[in-house]
Amino acid sequence: MSLELSSLTLLVALTAPMLAFAESPTVELVIHNQQFTPQELPLPVGTKIKLVVHNQDSLPAEFESYDLSREVVVPGHSSVTVFIGPLSPGRYNFFNDFNHAAQGWVVVTGPATHPAH
């Protein structure tokens, strides 16, 4: 294998994951007064989403979801990014593990997508 071909192979291998993340639509979720806004996030079926969680409070929060298998601490006055999906139709609960009264839902609707054969 030539040096040029091996360099190109390495470049593709290293950048392909970044391209996948760059193509994901971005959805934003805000924590303010220890509540999520919006409380329901409508998402399309079968799409990987870049979820940016902004904590406007001075207290830390923990975005957690058993349904989505995600758990991340969001420090006060900070933001974190979480990738979710692709998801099937349904309602997926999330909550602040430091304040269980703060809850919300990812709501996935639309026809189920099937990969091309």
C-alpha cells in the first residue's frame, strides 16, 4: 500500500465519525428555575439528534433518562451536548436527577423508516 493511500485511509477513518456528528440536527433544551423548557421535544423517527442542554441556573442539574440511556451533569451556567437516536416512535422520559420534579419528554412521531435493501 502506498504512503498516499494509507494516509488517505487514515484521514477518512479519523474524520468519518466527526462528519456523522456534524450532520446531526441540533435541538436545544433549557434548564431555568430548575425546570426544562420545552417540556416536550418533538423529534422525527429514525434521526440522530445533537441535543444541547443549557443550564441557566446557578445550581448544577443532571440530565438523566433511563429510556434514552443517558446521564450527564450540567454545571450551573453551562451547556453540555448529548447525542440521542435514532429513535422509534414513542415517548421517552427525561428528568433532573438532582430535582425529580423537573421532568420532560422526547416525543418521536412519524412513520417508521426502514433501511434500503
